[in-house]
Amino acid sequence: MSTSLPKEREVDRSDHIDQPGTLTGSVLPTALDRSADFWRRMALGGLAVSLSFVVAAIPIIVSGKNPLLAYWALVRGACGSVDSIAFALNKSTPYILAGVGVALCFRARVINIGAEGQIAVGGIAASWIVLSATALPGELLIPLALLGGACAGGGWAAIAAVMRLARGVHEVLGTLLLNFVGLLLVSEVLHGPMGEVGAGFPQSPLFPEQAWLPPLIPGTDLHIGIILAVLAVFVFHLVFWHTPFGFRLRLLGSTDAAAAYAGVSIVRSLFSVMLIAGALAGVAGAVEVLGVHYRLIQGFSVGFGFNAVAIALLASLNPIAVLPAGLFFGFLETGALAMQREIGVPSSLVFVIQGLTMVFVLCALGISLRRQRI
Amino acid sequence: MDYPVIIELLTASVRIATPLLFVALGGVISESGGTFAVGVEGMMLGGAFGGAVTVLVTKNILLGLLASSISGALFATIIAVATVRFRTDHMVTGLAVNIFALGLTSFLLRGLFGGKTPVMVLPTLSTVRIPWLCTLPLAGPVLFDEPLMTYLAFLLIIPVHLFLRRTRAGLTLRAVGENPSAAFSVGASPEQIRMVAVIVCGAFAGLGGAVLSLQELGTFTDGMTNGRGFLALAAIIVGRWMPFRVMWGCLLIGAASALALNIQGWGLPLSSYVIQMTPYLIALAVLCGIGRKARMPQAIGKAFIRN
């Protein structure tokens, strides 16, 4: 008899007789199998999105506009021209990158909502590298800046992870509060060492041209960041479903007992998943400054973190489904900006739809889980 | 530091702590019943908006306060239904409602007034001097020369404390937060109690928002709560879910912010952005300091299922 086998825990089954009710943890999807309900979840996401468009029509009507016209303007604005599609793809890129990380975290039941701060510091690091190593050629400078962004974002997430593991500070509060610090850090460097002298707006000087992310399709604004995002989705899809690390994450997401039984170190897994998510968000920040603005600007990451959470949820926390979910939100935002320009419906409708989608996805997951239980 | 500076600092601490205190008291009620109150940020924003718009239209501040607590409660209702009826994750549901509230208030602010942000200059609650008490040294100007809602916030601590510790309803609420099965076995309905607690939390948080829009600033701007709801959550943990201690938590964060505002005038070699970080950093530092000593309600964040 091998002594290395874990000892089976005693299970007190009297619970079920004595107690008039049971307690369950968070209702986040925790299925261990891959293909079983992928399409059902895609359908669920579609349903949640449609339902939120229906409900979001109410405030549009209240403000005296025709929701059908508004949505038509939104669709036209999102995919009406090559330019708008390029714009939407660029918008989706950081969302997808950060969304993959958040999905992995949630899957391991680590509620990391600090993507916003991680994106911010990732952007700072990338900008700093680009602005101080101007002599390097682009082939070297861009990877270096992306790497710097990843390190900074990972480090920022690590702070929250350490606070959680060493001092028991819940990661929700840790990451949330660090978001505000990260955003202020951007303002700080722009008003101090990295600010452009004489600019009316808090921003850094323009990056040297070799540091700009090259266009994917010449003649459009579409940069190669989207390739990175798609790559990240597929890599982490494989990691999640086909590696021991991914298996540990899935175990962590199922039950504490299962994870403990399999000898999963919660400390190590939590730390590494936060690090990965932070690094991905950091890359997102780097991509945003190198590919879209060509400089660091104040508040460039505002709203990105919650977008990432909404996308991860809409994807039902499935790394590969983050891709369509992220694209959807990118196109939605692009369309909303056009809708505001054309018929004067405020673009903050995006947040209304996002919030509603999240609520509906959560409720639908709750219902489906309840069915499974019975 | 001389006397006027100290008075100024303490007054500012109390002023900044006021909205946090409303939100934190609501959060204590919600979390005592076992529901994480991450959605308070959105409830607060909803309250600030509802109050501001009502006062803009009716010019009646009392109606505005009523409207703000109702708006806060409405946003809370979404969380109550989702977490209790659909057993959704408390944290993520709270976040979803925060985003929803941010979007809806920003949308309606423009949509209700013909597509453009209206210029809002609202009458604000003026300070009320308590006769005799306001002449006390130090305590007088700091505590007894404040606007109405500040008195209300600090007075509310007592009934909330008594409710949670001394009344049957309050004890049942806490029982539901600690062990819903046990509460259920003696005839309480954990689901119903949790929903009511979350909605009451929304009304409190809505009033906290009203403090911002109707007492402090006299206007509404997009996302004006700016993380205050989350700071209140930190204060709840600092105060270990006990109203009086939570008050000290709020005052601590208030003092940190007040000091931060005041330091800017001292000519220290610190930029205003670093200084603006202090409340968040202090909150994090205190949370780290408390560490695992914080004992939250046992069944918090867990859904109750009847067998």
C-alpha cells in the first residue's frame, strides 16, 4: 500500500438528514467537461444579449427616441464600412486579451476585477520603455515594450494576490482599490516625468514611429494587436483544457474538496492565475498605447476592466468563447459611438447593455445549475 | 498644526465620512444577512442621480431624499432577486449592477433632457447649528455645525446597532447570515429576509449618494461616486460588521482623505495625484493590517437551498 495516496476525508452524511437546507457557493459555471455544453452556452449568451437589447429599449423610449432606429444606426455604425470594422477590431483587442485572463481567474473562482489597473500600469511600462529606448529598431522595441507591459501588469496583479494569500484581503476589494491607484499612477507620470511639455491634455510625447504597431491591412487603422489577441485565446484554450495547470484551475473551480483531494496547491494556483491574468491585461495596455494612441494618455484604460469582466461572463468563462464575446463588445461600442453622432442617443447605452447582459447571463447560469441539481 | 487647521481637518473628515457611513450601514445590514454588498457603488450612484433629478424638477430637497433612497432600493432589488432567486454570484452580480447603474444614470442624464447634459445647480442642504452645543470647544464646530444628513448618518448608527443586537428581527437577520439552515428550522424564511436586507441596504446607499449630490456638490456628474462605495466596503471590514466600529472605519478613511486634501496646501514635494491615492492606499493598508482577524458572517456569499 503506497503511503503517498491522499487519505480520504471523512464525509459526514448526516448533514442531509438533519439540516432543512443546504448552502452552496457562488454560482459560476464550473463544468469540468469541454464540449458538452459549449453550444448551449453560446445560445445562452445570445439569448442574454437579445434580452438586454429588449430591456435597454425602455430607457431609449423614455428619452423620446425610437429604439429600432437607434439599433439600426448602431449596426450600421459598427459594420457599415471598412474603417468602422477596423476600428471595432482594434477596440476588441484589449478587451479580448484582458477578458481571457479574467475568464481563467473566474474559472478558478478567483474574482479578479483589477484588469483596469493592470492595463494602466502595463501601458505605463510600455510607454516608458518606448520613450527611453528610442534608438532601438522596431523589431526589438515592440516586443520589449509588450514584455514590459506584461511584467508590469503581472506585478500589479501579484500585489493583490499576495495581499489575498498573506493577509486574507479578499481579491475583489484588493483589485478594485488597486484600480484607482493604477489610474492615478497614469495621471501622476503624465504630470511628472513622462508628460509632454506644453500639451493641453495630460499625455506623453508621441512615440517614435518604429514603435507603432504595424498595420495588419495596409491603408486601414487595423494593427497587428488583434493577431496577438486571437493567439492568446487559442493558447489559453489549449492550456486550460490540455495541460495539468489547466486541470488544476478547473479543479479549483469545481469544489474545494475536489481540489484538496487532488493535492492542488490553492496558493500556487491562485498566484499563477492572477499573474497570467495581470500579464495579459498588461499586454492589453501596451497594445492600446502602441497601436491606437501612439502615446500614453490620461484615463486610456477607463472602463476596460469591467468590459473584461462582462466579456468573460458572456463567454461563460470559456477561454475560446472570449473571442466572439470580445468582438461583440468591440463592435457594440463602435456602433454606439456612431449612434450617438447620428441620432443623439447617448453612447452610455453600452454600459446599460453590458450590465444587463451580465445580470441575465448570471441568472441563466443559475437556472441551468438548478436544473442540473434536480 | 494649530487649532484652526485641526478644526478644518476634523470637519472635513466628518464631511467625507458622511456618505461612506450611510453606505456602510446599509452594507452592514446586507452583509449581516449573508449577501456581499459589492453593488453599493451602483446603488449609491443611483441614489445620487434620483435625488438630483427629483430636486431639479420639483425643487424640493425632502422629495429628493425620498427619491434617492427609492432609486437606491430599486437597483438593490435587481441584486436581491438575482442572488436569492437565481442564486447568482454575489460579487459579480454586484459588479454587473454597478455597470448598469453607471450606464443608466449617464444615459438618462442626457436622454431625459433632450440629448444634452443639463446644467445642474441644485440647492444644497445648509448647515444646522445645534444651539449651545455648537459653542463647545473643538466638538462644537466639528460635530454640531453640520448639514442635516450628517446628523442623520451619525444618529442612524444607534438604531442600526440596536436593531442588529437587541431586536428579534435583527437577530434573525444575523442568524440568516451565520447559518440559514438553523434560522429556517426555527421558522424564518432566509430567502425573504435576505431580499429585504439587500433592498434596505439599497435605500441606505441611495441616501449616501444623495449626500454627494444634494449636500456636498449640488449637482450630478457621470460616475460621481468614484469608488466611494468600495471604500465603504473596506470600512465595513475594518469595523468587523459592527455599526459603531464601522463608523470609526469611515472616519479613518475620511481623515485620510481630508489630510490628503489639506497636504496639498503645505507645499510638500508630492503631486496631487499621489495624494489622491492615499484613501485607497490607507484602506488597503488597514485591510492588510487586520488580516485574517476579520471574521465575516459565516454564510456570506453562499446561497441557501431548501431541501
